[in-house]
Amino acid sequence: MMGAPIIVYAKSLGASSTVLGIIAAFTPLMTVFQLPAAQHLERYGYRRFVLMGWGTRTVLIFVVTAIPLAGFLDNTSKLAVLLMVLFFFNLLRGISSAAWMPWITQLIPEHVRGRFLSIDQFFMYGGCLASLLASALVMAGRVEPWEYALVFLISALGGTVSLGFIKRIPEVLADEATRRGSQNVPWGEMLAYPPFRELLIFNLIYATVLGSLAVFTVEFLRDFSHFDVGRVLYLSAFSFVGALVALPFCGPVVDATGSKPLMRVATAMFAIVIAAWSLIAANVLPCSLALVAALNFLAGVASANFNLANVRITMATMPEMGRNHFFALFTVITSLGLGGAPVGWGMILDAIGGYEVVTGVFHWKRHSIYFLALLALNAIAFAYIPRLHESARSRSGASSLIYARSRRSPGFRDR
């Protein structure tokens, strides 16, 4: 629902780069509703909370299925309805996702969480690959409205089937510390904690790179190449193939070398990918099937390496005392960055419009300028990696200071 198929459908309705950025921003921006939603988990229970949110959002996918078949609406009206439905779809996702991680954390014993998460990631990328290939198969050649509807129907049916599996996951009760949690949390002092602050700055820098790259590469291929929708989707699938190839090796490597070396490798890979895209957009390199497939594959390898290393260093950075609140604050702020990036870049791309200047063989125009800007930000992120705190040294002193002050608020408790 929020991948390449919805982007190409919105583009077929005449969506601008700004609108595509808004669509890409919906998912991360709606995670901010995890904070107020967490107050109601005890009342409903984890499983019921997830079922209510994911069940309702599945109904909305059926509504999206009907949009391409609504012949009485013009494209502008269809796009407006699509944006409205996607907004509520992601709103429900953001609210219900507040229950998912606490639920799974209590279900999976600590000594097998690493193995569980690696298998979970592998199945996630495998599912993304399968769904994208199915979409490409349906939308081969010239795409008719009923083909878009069929792709969205497959998504709706998949969501419906998933509800049956959610019902089979055992319910757990919130622990005593969770039930006693309060809102008197020292957010300002948490932001001032140096290891947390540095990690947050790094992720916000990188959000400006990764938050929009997938969206505007698809837009570029759709607008400025001779590839049809099916080819664009097939090419996008190579990123999932790259991640699936890399994941079995990432775990042992990051455990042996630490997170920072893997993050350097990942950012270097992204630099190669972004630089190549800028040369393609500048008419220096040909936009060939083989080159785009190779770039997407390398981007998938880089993404798998980066995500694994970033999660690992994030877990090591969070202080033991107040860890839940640090994670919540980190998720919300970085998600806002991921959501703001595609909207901001979309507005910049629309502002550049048809501008073009030729310097030698290099064509300075909207997408080549965009990719060069991403390359510069990627270099800044690479240079920032040494500032991250990966050491397992005790951080109880700083954490205790933050939370000792908050104890003056009598309702505050920590897990």
C-alpha cells in the first residue's frame, strides 16, 4: 500500500513531486500518535488494540481498491480521495503500532530476540519482494485502471489473512511498571544526554537521505526514462533481493566488528548508488536496465547493513534506566525527520521545475541537483559516525542524574 505501486498510481493521476513526498511521509509522521495511544494499551490489551487498528486499516485498503474503478471521478478527485484514505490508513497504523513492540518484547525471551529479529527481517524483505513481483506481473505493459484495482485488492486480501494470524498470537498482560507509568518524563534532560543526542543528530541527518531516495528514484524512472510501470516495479524488486542476500551475513559481521564499521560500509555503498543516480539524471550515464538493477541491488545491500547496524548501536546507546522513554522519544523524532524529508525534497524538486544548465557533459536539472544534494548529506553523515557512542561502558551516572531529578514528580515511575 505504501510502496512503489501506490507511487506509480498516484503519478498516473498527475501527482506532483510534493504530493508524492506527502504520501511517502504519511507512514513515519503518523508514528507520533504512539505517544498518546500508549496510555490506552492497558484498557484494551495488546492483541485487541492491534486488531482494532489493523482491522480498520484493512477496510480502508478495500476503499483504495475502488478508487481506480470510480469512472465518475476525474483524476484530480481520485487523487484527493486517495490522499484522504491513505492519511487515515497511516493514522490507524501509527496508533495501533504503539502496541506491537511492547507486545512482541514481552512475548520473545531476551536470549533469542536477536535470532527472532533476524528471521523477522528476512521474512519482511521476502514478503516485500513477493508483493512487488506480483504487482509487476499484474501491471505489465500499458496499465489499465482495473489492474491497479487488482493490485490493491491483493493487498487488501493479504491484510485480511494477516488478521487471522494476529489472533493466534498469545495475549500478554502489561507488567506492573508499565501500568504505573506517568507522563512526568524529563524530555529536555533526555535530549541533553550526549550519547543519545549524537545518535539522534546522526539519524536526522541520514533521514534526509534515506527518507526520500526510494520515492524520487521511482519518480525519475517513471518520468524521464522509457520504462513502463511493470519494469519500474521489477527494477525496484532488486533492492529487496540485495537485502535478502546481505542479511544472513550481516549478523555475524556486526557482532564481530561492531556497528560503526558496518555503518561506514553502508554509507559508502549509498554514496556509490547516489553518485551513479546523479550521473544518470545528468545524462552522463545511460539509464539502462542493467545499471538501474545493479544500483537497486547495491542499495538493498546497503540498506540491510545500515538498518542492522543502526538498530544495534541504538540498543547499545540507550541507558538502562529510562530505556522505554528514550526509545519512544527517539522513534518519534526520527520518524518526523523521515516524514519531513520527502515532503521537503518534493517541494524543492517542484520549485526547480524545468530548470536546466549544461556544464560540459553534466546537465544541471532537478533530479541531478537533488541526487548531488543527497550525496553531500551522505558525506556529512559518514563524517559524523565517529561521534557515535558504541562502547558498552556504564552510562548509569548520566541516566541516574536525569531520572533522579524527575523523581521529584511523585507520579513518575520507570520500567
